[in-house]
Amino acid sequence: MPNEDRQFVDALARGLAILECLSRAHHPIGNRAISDAVGLAPSTVSRLTHTLCMLGYIRPAGSGRTY
């Protein structure tokens, strides 16, 4: 991600990386698998997936521990 670009929004890029990861998954996956796939800390992924759920971009699957 471009560090020197002041117009670049890191949080948005992280959220989009999660959406991209989920769109490529062939089955529901959890925060740990997302974290491993996108290279973000599990706590960051947890906050971002929570936010994406609250905004209606993703939804829990089955037990609610995967998306």
C-alpha cells in the first residue's frame, strides 16, 4: 500500500481487501483465515468484519463465526 500518498486511505484498503478475500473464498471463512489471507492482525480483521456486518456488506454464515 502506498505509504507516501496522503490521499490514500489505509482503512478503506483494508476493508476492501477483506471483501476481496471473502469474494474469492469457496466456502464461509472466519476471521483467522481472513487474517492469514490478507496479512492483517486478527484484532483488526475482527473490527473490520464487525463494521462490514453492521453496514450490511457481509453477513455471518451458519454459527455466526464465519462469513
